[in-house]
Amino acid sequence: MSYGVQDDGTFERKHIDDVQESLTNKLRQEAGENIDLTQSSPVKQLLDTVALEVAGLWEAAEENYYATYYEDAFGTQLDKLLSLAGMSRIPRRSATGEVEFRTNGPNSTDKTIPKGTEVTTKPTDAKPAIPFETVAEATLPKGETSVTVPVEGKKPWETDVDEEWLGAETNVAPDTITELAEPISGVETVTNPTATGDPSAGFVEGRDRETDAEFKLRYENTFAKSGDATMDAVRSEIFNASADVVNVHMEENVTMTDDTDAGGLPAKSFRATVLGGSPDEIAQAIFDSRPAGIRSYGDRTGTAETTDGETRIEQFQRATQVDVHADVTVDTTDTFPSDGATRIADNVVHYVGGTDSAGLAISGTEIGEEVVYDQVFAAVMRVTGVREVDLTLGTGEDPTGTANLPVGRTEVARTDLDWLDVTVN
């Protein structure tokens, strides 16, 4: 058997038993068959020690070989490899929001709340207290009962809480930041009236550090480089224009026939349907990568800038939301958890897309992807203790359907906890 790099590009390394066998055979060839290689002999013990070290070298050689391929690299190796392609991993980001410091009655004097005041969520069995800090000094004025202060999730080096809780987990629901790390004279309670990380409220959404798998996928999405003048190039450029772009769907009409009457495209045009991202970022990405002489098409516009400082208007399409409603009735066993109904709803949200019970925005299905009835059914069945399920789907209240929900090519399916009626028997 040959070891090292194989003809098919794989690497076959010697494991410790292979090394031991190879050293044993070599030793017997050189020293004779009668050499004492029992486990208690000094020669055998020395051989095993050498074999362990040699096997480690083979393992290191294998890792070094595969580290040159992004598909097999991981961690710091992946970071360094893809940096050669001009890419870096999207870092962890803490959510921002606002909290209200309150007193039960009007204060007799001004109360100062220092910048850097720590407030947290209440710890549970499942997760620790998520820490935030005020990012500006504030004053609770005399005669007032509350003051609103901006906050931001703490960074890993600012707290003892593990990093896994300091990214997406800092997107917390309203009225969950209720704990003061240190008492403040004249302040009785604290809370966040709105969810942290809500972009619609002007907050920065918290996110986890990009995983190896996500980093590799984003790199693969850039294989079609700008200037290639292909739909893959345009999609890649839009997708990477902003971390807020969730999904992009491309269509093109390469004929001289105008298909707009049928919901299609004008002659010699393309349409980018985009979920997330700002109009100008999308427009700039389209301008930088679109084929010359081929127009962009859609019902939204953004402004791009040329290298000469001139502006250009580009068109694109926003994905139209299809509201997914579901009525779920489950028969359960004794193993069904007390929060099982919430888990069922969250599972459906995680498949379809929307905001779950923790306040996290889930991307879910993609643009133009239908909602598969059996996938929703499977999401319900994944909760422990569910024995039987009666499920109906629809796009409005009182859904009655038991088939897949169609989604148009410029539409995206989304659901909401208020649209999911879960009954437990």
C-alpha cells in the first residue's frame, strides 16, 4: 500500500498501527527474526515510542496537505487560506438597543447613570445572563420617573460569559433586560421596551462569528467574479455587497421578446430579486458586475457611482412576502415538554422563516421556494413527545390546506408566531 499523496488527490497517512508494523518489519530485517519484541522488552518499548512520534508527523503532514484546500481547511487555517483571495471571516457582532431606568416615584434630585453601566437578562437553566452596557451617560431628571439609555451587548473581553452568548444571543425580546449588575441610587427597575437588534427600530442586529461552513459557502458564492458579465457574477456581487443581504434570485431574458405582460422581463434584461440590503448597495453591486448593454429590471431603484464620480440608477426587485399561517393540533405523550407548544412554533419558524420566540430573525426558505407541507409536518414531529399531528396550512387566517404552498419567483415565504395556532391534547 502506498502512502502520502495519491493519484486521485487524496492523502493516505500512516496510522500508528501502520507505523508500528513498518518499524517492526524493518527491525526484523536488520536485526534478525529472533529479536525480542515482546511488550515488556526495551526494544519494543522504544519502538512504540518512536512509532507514536512518527504517526504524529504523518498526521501533521496530512493536515498541512489538506490545509491548502479550502474545502478541507478549518479555523485559522481557513482564515489564512481565504485571505489570499481577499476574503475575511465576518466577525461576531453584539446587538444594540435601549433600556429604561425607572423609579417608582418622581426623584427629588437628578440621578446620574454612568456610561458603561451593566444590565443583563435574567439567567435560566438553559442560558446565562446576557450582559449589556450603556454606551452613553444619562441623567434621570428631578421629578421624572424614567430615562431611556442606549445599550450594546458586551464584547468577549469585557465579560466572563462565554463567546457563544455574545453574538446572535444578544438579540433579546422586549422586557427581558431586567437585572442591574450594581445597584444605582434612585433607580428601582430597568427594562428594554423593545427588542434589541431590531433593524426596523434603528438597532444593530447581533450576529455570531461566521462559521467555517458559512465562510466556505460565501467564498463559493464569489467564484463568479465581478466583470465576468454573467448572472452568477451579478448574484455574487449583490450577495457580498452587505452582510444584511439574506438571499438573491436572478432571472434573465436573453431574447428580443418582451415578456412583461406575463410577469416576465423586457427584452435583453435581467432581474435581481433581493431579500435584505440597502438599495444603493444593491445598485452599486449591479452596476459593478452587470453585462454591458443589458439593462437591470425591477420595481425598485438604487443609485450607483462610477469611477468618474457620476451616478447611475439601477433597478432591482424586492421579494414580496407570502404570509404563512398554520393550525397545528398535536396528541402527545408524557415526554412532551412543558414548553412544547413554543418549541413547535419555533421549529416551524426556523423552517419557513420569521422571528422566533427568542426574538431571533431566521432566514428560512429562499426566494421562490415553495413551502413544503411535509417539511412543516416534520418540524412539528421533531419535538419530543409528539405522537400525532393534524396540520393545515394557508396564506390567511383559518388555514385549511394540506398541500404545499406555492411561492412565486419574486416572492419569499415568511411566518409569524401570531400566525401559528398550536393546540396540545
